[in-house]
Amino acid sequence: MSETVLLVGGGGREHAVARSLADDCDLYACASNRNPGIVALADGFKSVEETDTEAVVAYAESVDATLAVVGPEAALAAGVADALAEVGVYTFGPTAEAARIETDKAYQRRFMQEESIPGCPDFAVFEDRDAACQYVDAYDGDLVVKPAGLTGGKGVKVMGDQVDAEEAKAYIREGGHDRVVLEERLVGEEFTVQAFVANGEVRPTPAVQDHKRAYEGDEGPNTGGMGSYSDATLELPFMTADDYADAVSILEATVDALPEYTGVLYGQFMLTAAGVKVVEFNARFGDPEAMNTLPVLETPFVDVLAAARDDDPLPELSFAPRATVCKYAVPAGYPTDPDAGARIEVDEASVDAAAAGKGDADALLFYASVDEREDGLYTTTSRSFAVVGFADDIETAEAVAEEALSAAGDGLRIRHDIGKADLVQSRIDHVEELRG
């Protein structure tokens, strides 16, 4: 019997999920924006707010969904997975309580400390802003200031990089956050390992490196992610097999302490001179990391979902040995003052042609925060679309992605340096320097 899967969310991450599911199930989707990539793949689509639990449940029941995947963290925090479970729709996504490992940074660190999860940095949690500022003055070294709640990847301020001590204290006082987490600044190279989790089992995926900063050379404010890359192996070029294994062991220890956790557990790690440390956990696929990972997953994703629901062992995952490079096109002014509501053109044919003459390379387009109207596509306040190049090596995948970016018309901005050889080499050199 074919499964009927409801996908909640309308971003690039959800377009990647839709592409991975569409050929193997009856797919329905709901989101606040009309993502043309998802609409083209789905058997049905409904416009609803992802956090409107009643509307999401009503649509799930109307299509007789047998499985659901919840993409955005805000929907998980709102309890969409809980509400779907109450009406008998198995949801591959954590409950609102379990999702606190992402949605409450103070809980996340305290959980790591109490459960002796490896890789936890020094930290302190404050509700009193004056006390937090005193901690900044007294601390010997640089700190990271994290609002305890969700900020869309844009709320963190790093001393010694983005702000100095006085600017950090001003942010604490004026940022409007009720609680902040102050933690030691980790110096090294960041990477992500995402894992499918259900029934206490962990199935990890290849490591990915995201690029949060808005401008080339890792300059500018943080964003939701301007692009990312992965190698044809499980590790990234600056990592060893032991580094990857250490990250996976942290995910496994986390799941051991959260045996009821279901969904994707995303570990954001820092490879430091002292080993692998945890920057944060997320309770869902990364965006853009889902676009690197799901297209090279050879195991049918729907089989993972069904096994999780049926309490069967999760299938061992198989991945095509392909390097990937993802680059986002974002509205002018993003992230501080994005030009929302601007009409844009996306040349899908140029993406299809991007890999021509490059062996067995390939390119894919993933729509993200665009709104499809009767007269065309319009920007929102977030990232518009991404292109991903696939090849046997990162250099070729980057060239394919760069070629595919000709799909972007006027009014969109791109970080062209992601995946380029000199930037990748700088990561390798950095880790070699850290290791001494």
C-alpha cells in the first residue's frame, strides 16, 4: 500500500524533502508560502500557517495522511507533531518537549551538562541583564551571546569576531531577550552531521559545512545560511574519520538520553584544538544542509519513515559518493533589510544546462522563501532559492553550482566563494594549524 505523506513547510529544506519523497508516495504539502517546487511535486497543496496546529491537522485528516514530516522549527515548537500524533498521523519530527533541544538554548546546555553529553562548552544562563553584563566583564576570554529562544540563525553574537565586550553588553541590555546563554567562544572549523532518529536508533548522514555569514570571506552578519558543501566521503576535507566518529558518538549519547526522540537530530559541531565540541543541536533538517544530503541519499526516505512508525529497525543508509556545493540567491539587503515583495525571474533551463560538458555532474534547483502568484514569483524576507552542484569532487561541483547561478535574475545576491578551492584549502590549513 502506498503511503500518503503530509509535508509541513515551504522552504528550500522542504523542497529537498519533497523531492526525496515524491516518487515513492502520495505527497501532500501545506505551508504559508506557495513554493513552486513543492507544488509541482505534490499531489495537493494547501496554504496554511505552519504553526496553526488545527489547520495542519485538518488538512492531514482531509487527505488521509498516514505519515507526516514537519520541516520548520517554529512548527515543532508550536506542537504540530504532538497534534498530528493525537489524531493518529505518525510524524517524523519531535514533540514540542523534545524539540526544546533546539528551541530553548538554556535547556540544551543544561541537558548536556546533566546528562554528561561530550563536547559541552563552559556556559552560564542569565535572566538578569545586569548580572549577564557583569559575567562578561569578569570572564577571562571571549564569549558567545545566545538568546535562549529561536532567532532563525541570526541572533548569536560572537565576541572577538562580530562584537567587542561593550557591544556584547549593549546587545544583552537592548536585544529584547528575556534569557541569554553566555558560553565560551569555540575556535575552530564548524561542521554539521544530521541523523535520522527513531526508537533509540541513530542513522547519521555525511558531514556538511554551512556558511552563515552574509558576505564573501565570512564577513557581515549571520544569516540562515548562504550555502554549504559536502565531500564524496562522510567527512569534509579538513576532517579525519575519527573526527566524524566523535561527532556521531555525541549524537548517539544525546539520543541515549532522549530515548523517545523521533525525527532528524542536527548536530552543529566545532572542530577545535581540543577535539569536537557542540555549537548547538537542531531538531530538524538544516537549511541548506538538507539540500546537500537528501539528493545523494540512495535509501528511499519513505522507507525510513515507515520503519520508524512500525517500530522496525531503521534501514542502513546508503549515499552516492558525490560531492555537493549549494549556493543561495537571496533578496537585495538580506538579512538586515531584505527587499521583500520584489518580482523575480528564475531561469530553470539554465540550471538544467549547468552540468553540460562536465562528465556525470548534475545540478538541481531548490525554491525556498518565494511566493508564487498568478503573475510570477516574488521575494519574501528570507532566502529565495538555492542551486546545488553534484560531482565526483568539490571543485567540479562548485563549478556546476556557479554555472547554475545564471538562473538568478536582477535583485538577488549570492556568496560566490562557497566551495571554491581557496576557501576549502583555508579550512584545511586552519585545522592543521589548530592541531599543531
